Amino acid sequence: MKNVVINTIKKYNMIEKGDKIIVGVSGGPDSMCLLHLLYSLREDLRIKEIFVAHINHCIRGKEADQDEKFVENFCLQNNIKFFSKRANINKLAKEKGVSSESIGREIRYSFFYELKEKLNAQKIALAHNCNDQAETVLMRIMRGTGLEGLGGIKAIREGIYIRPLISVLRKDIENYCDSNNLKPRIDRTNLETIYTRNKIRLQLIPFIKENFNEDIIGTLNKLSLSVSKDNEYLKEIANEKYKIYCDRKGKKVIISKEAFLQPEAILSRIIRKVFYNIKGNLYNFESKHISDIINIQKSETGKSIMLPNNIKAENVYKDIHIFINGKNKKEKELSFYNLKLGDNYLKKLDILVKLNLVNISYKDNYKNKDNELVQYFDFDKVNTKDIILRNRKPGDKFTPLGMKGNKKLKDLFIDLKIPREERDKINIICFKDEIAWITGYRTSNKFKVDKDTKNILQIIIKGGI
């Protein structure tokens, strides 16, 4: 069995010279086998140090405490650093309204990551095996999975989580434990058929073996491996399309409407990648959510839906904006900043607004610099000392350059396809009560520089753009 494990580690390049590895150990046969194997192979694999992480789920009372003590004693005997965490899984699941399996997984991975950062470890080794893979694939088939789900448990994930036993049968693990006198702990809850996975392990797989396919474990593992190869190819294509059609702006990703012309096999993977990049995981994100996003893209602008983990998707002129939904806020207060000739630093906005009187030759030779907005106005038409920078307010109207009549600011924003959540952030320069410049977009016809202009007001906005 050692050779199978070594070949798996080499095949997936799981361990590199000098790696520090955290091993998740429950005390059961699988994890004790993994720990013993890695410990015995530590010099051959050039592992720098091995740590053990144990979670006491507090489900089995005294037995769970004994499991923890068993793993701790093994670590003491072999001079391995031991770390444990206690969490009342059933209580936490009830409080959060989720399954015990879900909250247990969340706590485990949170603990692993916490230790990884604390210990400066490179890898986290988990004891999933060939049988676990088969059970997972069957379970996902029954839930209606796609190719991603049929790929099953990945041998290596995110370059961090490694599964050296993924090609080893459970019976070989049990034989290894017997041969090495490991005397692992047995979790009696694994023998209860109240859990779906246990039913698959204890009832469904034996039934299939007896009546249909004696090697169902091997068959399902071959299926998983084959599907994984196909899925990886599709993901490569989707990653290239993501670069073309998706634009990340802070914590928001905008999917261009052109992406929705892609085959759905590619589009669905683009959407999954967007969700992952925003949230950092795909927990509770299902195929129905992908369908919902595709459907709102076909709807009118402004249509939005909520996705798991407080993520929002909104149709903005057929582009789809996906972002973490902010808390509900009261209508934004109107902010006024009085400006004077010279430099005006607005600390709250972190911008510098420069008002200069310039001659025409200066205007003609002026070139915009990075992170600056520049416009020119006929200062004699301004004829006021009330120069203001503010955000928009209800009822705002504006006379765009080249027009004589007024246009509602709201209608202009719609024409310019500016997302609703961005509109309150746009700075507006006003001369008294008249809008002169919607910064970054349009200037007013009323204050334009023409052949009769004698005095030019130059306004430069630097930073915070």
C-alpha cells in the first residue's frame, strides 16, 4: 500500500521538499493510517515537520473525549505536535438552522486554515480514500449533480489540501492498521443509518455489489477520474472566457452580456468562477442559482436576485453585476462642499479640486494626467462666487453640451447606463443652482467656452476617482 500512496503523491505533486504538513486526525482507521504512513515516510518525502489537528465534535460525549486523548497520546509517543478544538456541533447546527454535517465541515476547515497560518504550514493532509470517493459520487448522482460533482473528491485542492489515500481501498487501510498495531478508534455513529452517507456505505453499495457490479467501488472511481479530465478541459476554456468577459471592480464582478452568448457549459463555469472569486467558496451555490442568473439576464434592466451568502446579482443593461449585498441604508444625505479659486482639498472624499483662471493657450496645451479629471468653463458666464461640489439630489436637471433644453439627471444616467449603486457616488460641480459638470461624464451647454470667451475657469479634480 505504501507504493500506491507514494505514486499518488508523485502523480499529483502533493508534497514538496521542506513542506510542513498538518494532518487531520479523528482517531479512526483512515486518519490513523494516513498519519502513520506520512510519519514513517517523512524522510523519504523530505517533509520538514508534521502536525496533527483534531476536532472534538462533542457528539459522543465520553467516547469523543477518549478519541481526543487517544490521538494526543499517539502524538506524544512520536513527538508530533498536537492541536485540538472542541465544538458542540449539534448545538451550533440547531442555532444556525443547518445540518450537523454542514456546520462540522465549516468548523473543521476553519480550524485547519487557522493552524496553517499559525504554523506557516504548506499542506493539509486529509484521509479520504477510494471508498469515500465512490460514496461521494453516488450521493451526488442522487442529488442531481453535473460534471463538477461527478468528478468527486479532488486528490489535491487549491494546492493546499492533499489526499494521499484517495486511490486506496478501505479494506487495505484496515489491514494496514492491523499490521502496524495502530488500534484505531471506532466511531459508532458511522454504523447508524440515519445519515445519507452511512446508508450508501452500509446498504446501497453492498446491494449493488451483490446484484449488479462486484467492483462498483473501482467503477465509480474510474468514472470520477474520466469525468474530472473532461471537466478540467472545460474549466480551462471557461477561465479564458472569464478573462475576456468579466471585469472585477473591487468586491464586484461584472459579467458582460456577450458572455451569455457562450455555450451554457462554458457560461455556467464562468458564473461559478465569479461567485467563487467574490465569496472565496461555492458553499450552497447550486445549479438552480446559475439558472436564476441566466434568467434575469434575459429580463429588463434593474432586475435582481439574492444568491446564497448575501451575494446579489443584478441586470444592468444586460450586463450582470454580482456583488456582496450591503446593508439597507436610509436615503443618502446630500453633501455640499463650497469651492474657492485655488486648491480645495476635500478630506472626506480624499480628492483635490483645483480652480484656476487660465488663458486659452494654456488650455490648448494642457494634457490630462493619470487619475485627473479636467474641464474648462467660461468664467464670465459663471458670474458667481457660489461654486459647489455635491452629489445628486432628487429633481436634478441638466442642459448637456450641444443641447438647449433641460434633461432630468436620472434620465441622463439611464442613457449613459450608469448602474444605480454608482449614481450617488458621482461628484457634480454646480455654479450656484445650475449643474455645470457631471464629473467624468458631461458638461453643461450653459457655461461652454466659445470664440467670445475672455476668462477661462479651469477645474481639475485629482485623486479619489
